[in-house]
Amino acid sequence: MIRLEARPQPSQVMAYATPVLAVVLTMIFGGVLFAILGKDPIQAILTIFWEPIFGEFSFFYRPQLLIKGAPLVLIAIGLALGFRAGIWNIGAEGQYIVGAICGAGAGLAFYPTESVFIFPIMVAAGALGGWAWAMIPGVLKVKFGTNEILVSLMLVYVAEQLLASMSLGLLKNPEGFGFPGSRNLQQYPSAHNAELIANTGMHWGVVAALIAVIFAYVLLTRHRLGFAIRVTGEAPRAAKFGGVNPARLILFCLGMSGLLAGLAGMFEVAGPSGQISIDFNVGYGFTAIIVAFLGRLNPIGIVFAGLLMALTYIGGDIAQSQLGLPASAIQVFQGMLLFFLLALDVLANYRVRFGRAEVA
Amino acid sequence: MKFGKLLAGAVLALGVGGAAYADGHEKTKVGFVYVGPVGDGGWTYEHDQGRLAVEAEFGDKVETVFVENVAEGPDSERVMTQMALDGADLIFTTSFGYMDPTNNVAAKFPDVKFEHATGYKRLHPNVSTYSARFYEGRAIQGHIAGNMTKSNIIGYIGSFPIPEVIRGINSAYIHAAKVNPDVEFKVIWVYTWFDPAKEADAAKVLIEQGADVVLQHTDSTAPQAAAQEAGNVVTFGQASDMGQYAPFPRVSSIIDDWAPYYIERTRAVMEGTWEQKDTWDGIGPGMVGIGEISDAVPADVKAEALALKTALADGSYHAFTGPLNKQDGSPFLAEGETADDGTLAGMNFYVEGIEGEIPQ
């Protein structure tokens, strides 16, 4: 008989081992899935995990990892701050959209003027936009006690409508023959978030993600506010006695995650994506939730998790094209990763015991 | 003896290999980038049918690859690059939002030919664009719809308010109003090409508002199912025949037939005769097909519809023939005048008689 016995303290070893274990289990069960679909499982796994990093065309895929991973990391860092304190911002996708709209809007307002000040203004506008969008659930929670999960999630759909409206109206490219979508910022040098070094994938969004990681790490380990966040999450009553102001903490965590999501959107629209269009958002805000948990809500862990998710996307597309794997199989594969991770969490908090329960 | 056998085998292998090269005909590799899943039963499904037709036509001489569910933006750019790196000679990108990515990638791979569906940008000599005159099919739908409606309310599920879709609404309305001047169009914009849940909701709302004919410019069969449930509502298959809902509610359909074009362009690449061009074909060349008009349509209406189809196909009738006014009453086309392709390509207004506004 197998029993689970609660550990007095969550196991540190398991906390680090479970993400690795989850990846290994995903590979095994994913391999079985691919085999059932009639594909060589070893080759499929290799295509997804090996090809982008070490394959023939890794010179192209490695920079793509940064491009795909940077927004995930940037958003996940912000979310992790809140998640640690038990503040659940599920609407990063919306904040990402609003950040992109504000950033692109600020840049296009100056079109076609060229100036070195335009890009910094766009960065500020993007951050502010994301922050303001996240402040809506924040203020509502503090003032009226609404549920931030619901409000932030619902605001994603509002943001999507706003995005559609902007693509079709205010920000529509006047030279676009009536088609929706803004001017392409890649063709507007002052507003273009170009690669800092050619063919490296390194753009300002990647730099911002790295800064955010360091900032979050220092905040959580060295700063009083980080301590307040951790205590609030782990022992809310103790935090209250310790003099933590919950309202301020809520506003800080939501605002910060909104700000970072807004920045991610801004860097994306000014760089890799290039334009505001109806389908601009591709789910980074939601995927970042997975990334945050996969990285154990730890800034360093999130970097690895973000790169890993990016890898499965890029490798997944290669596997589709080279091996003819259906897109849904790749999605199942990604889903398995989160599933195993959450399922294995049990090992961090419980000990597995074999044999009969002892009679106390 | 044994050694001799090995050598003979090696020579044979070399000979075969040499022949394949001397012949100069390695397999031509054709890539397809899809915005939806191949099983959507509509837009992407038909493009994939085109891919299969290319395989059937050229057999061993071609190799086709595809990636489905590719988001517009940087993801599509990565997938196209990956196909080009993997040796594709010709790449079909099958969604409007792939326009800038297609041109970006084409700049980097001047030897690879790119074909972008429904766009207008051909910035490099290796980019062609192609689209179908779906509005010709809409004219036939409008004619049948105007005859079939009893409530005089025709519902229309619009995807995005872009010229392509607006053209279809106008064409359907013009021909419905021609046979039934009391007809009224209700348009719901769902801002998606494929989302069964949203499409079903839109169809239900339209039916509740009294529509007994529902036209759709979205790709799933969900509206068909909603109409079937309602019992007395007429629908038309979109992009694909959707014949599983025939003879009622689906009374006819517009079918995108990309196969002839894909075969022609693949052959051009094989023979080295590929040149940049902008293709906009309709019923005549077979790019737009009209699905079987079912017996639910009265025989005289069916005959008229087929006559209309013949006239559109041989060019003796244009779907936009004056006198026509714009919605605001200003003149659009004089008596006998037909719309030119430029006007049609950028159409961003309703014709007179349609109520409501195009979202901006």
C-alpha cells in the first residue's frame, strides 16, 4: 500500500528536483503519444529539444529562443511577485495588449519625425499602460473587495476589443488600403526595437527581462518589501501582525506585474511583431502563468522555464513541419508539462511511504 | 567473393545516386503555413486539400510540408524561415496577417519563391499574391437568400471588417435586394476566422432577432449546427462545402478551390518558369466553386442562380454593376458601370440599403 505522509517542511531537494522530473516524465509520455501517432518518438523528442539548440540551423533558432522567451520571462517575473503573496493576476494578457497599444500609439503619434527620444517615450507609455490596466483590478480589490482573478481575466477580453478597435480605427495604417493594422514600426527607425547586435535576437525586451530578473531576485531575497511579499503568501496572519499593509502590497504586486506585462507588449509590438493588428496577442500572458509556476516562482527558475517553454514552441513547429506531427499533439505535450509539474508538487509537500499505516 | 559483392553494391549505390543528380531533379519541396487547424472544415481545410492535390499531381517529384495553427506575427516569420532553411523551394502562406512576415523572409531567401494569400504586398521579386473573387459566390448566395427568406431578415456573421468581408456583404445584399427589396441585413462581427463557440453564439443571436437565413464569413460549421437546431433557418457552406448539413439547412456553398493554382505554381517552380504575379481569380477559372444547390431551393430559383453563375463565370455579368449608391446616398457606380479591381480591393463602405455602421 502506498501512502502520502505530510512533510513537516516542504522538501528543498524535491522543490528543485520536481521540475526536472516533470520534464523527463513529459518526454516519456510525450514519446508514447508520438509513437501512437506513428512517429519515431526518439526523433520527435530530439527534434523538439535538440534541433533548435544544437541542430544544423541552430544559428537561427538560438536567437529565436530569446525572442520567444523574453516576453514570457518578463511577464512571468511580475506574476511571480504577486503569486508569492497570494495575489492572482490572471490578466497579464490584457496588460500586455494595453502596453503594446500605448507604446505603439505613443510612437506613431510622432510619425514620421525621427528622434532619439521617441523610443524612451514609447517604453514609458507601454509600462504606464500595462500598469494602469492592472490597477483596475487592484483598486477594485482594495476599495470594494472584488476578486482580482475574475476582474483581471475579464479585462483581457475588454483589452482584446480595444485592440480590434485600435487596429480598425485610431491606429489603422492610413496607407494600408483599408486593411486593419497599424503602420509597421519595423519600418520606422526611431520607434523600431531592433536587434542590438545583428542576428543575436538580443533586443531591448531581452535586456529588460534580464534587468527584471535581477531586480526581482534582489527584491525577494534582500529587501523588506520582498520579505513582506513572502510572509504574506506563506502566513497572512503573521504578516498582518508584522505590520504589512495588505492594500499597499496588492497595489504594488498588481501594478508591478501589469507594468512588466505592458513593457513586454511594447517591446514585442515595436520589434518582432512590428504592428498593432487584431491578432497581435498570441497568448504570452497566459503562457507566462505556466512559466511562473514551472520556474517555482523563483526569478532564476523563471529564466530557465521561459527558455524551456520557448524551446517547446520552436521545436514543436519544427516537428510539425519535419515530421508531420499535428499541432494539437504539440499542445498536449506542452499541457503534459504543466500537469506533471503540478502533480509532482505533491512530492515536495508529502513523503511517499510504502507499506501498511502504523497504528498510532 | 564477399569483398567483390560489397564493392558491386557500393558501385550500384553510387550509380543510382549519380543518376539522381545527373538528372537534375531532386524533389521539389513545397511548404504551407496555415493559420488554423487542417481539420477546421473550412479555410485551412481547403488549403490543405490543395496541398494534397499537389502531392497527387506530382507524386514522388514533390515533398510537401505544413505547419498548422501558426499565429500571425513573429511566429509565422519563424516558421517560414525554418521551412526555407529546411530546403523549401516554394512556400504558400495562407493568411492575410502573414503579409509582412512573408515579405521579410522573402528578402532573406531570394532563391525561394513565396506565395501569399489575400495580401497586396509584393516587395521582392520572389513574392506573389493570390486571392479568390469570393464576392462572385456571394452574389449567388444573395440571390438565393433573398428568395428564401420569409421574415425578410438575413443574418450575416462577419469575421473582421476588412475589404474582403465587406465586399461579400455588399455583393450578397445587392443581389438579395434585387429579388426582394424588403430584405434587411443584420451583421454581427465576431473578430475571428475560426471559433466555433463564438460563431454559434452569433448565429443564435441572429436567429433570435428573426433571421431565417444566416450567411457566414467564418470557417467553422457551428452556425450550420445552430441553424439545424432552430429547424427553419437557411445557411450556406463557407470556404468548404459543409455538405454534411445538406440538403437543409445548408442549401449551397462557396468552395475555395486552391488546387489548380497550387499545381500550376508548383509546376512553374519545377520548370523554372515561376514569375511574380498577382492573381485574383473567380468562378470562371475555378478558384471559386459553388456547391450543389439542394432541393430545398425551389427549382426556378435554382435555375436563376445557375444562370447567374454562368454569367459571372463567362464575364458577361459583374457582381458590382451600377446603378449603385453608397450607404450615405452618394453615387458609387453609374448605370451599367462596373467596379474596378482597385475599388473592390479596398472597399470600406456599405452600399445603400444596408443599415448599421462598419466598426472603426
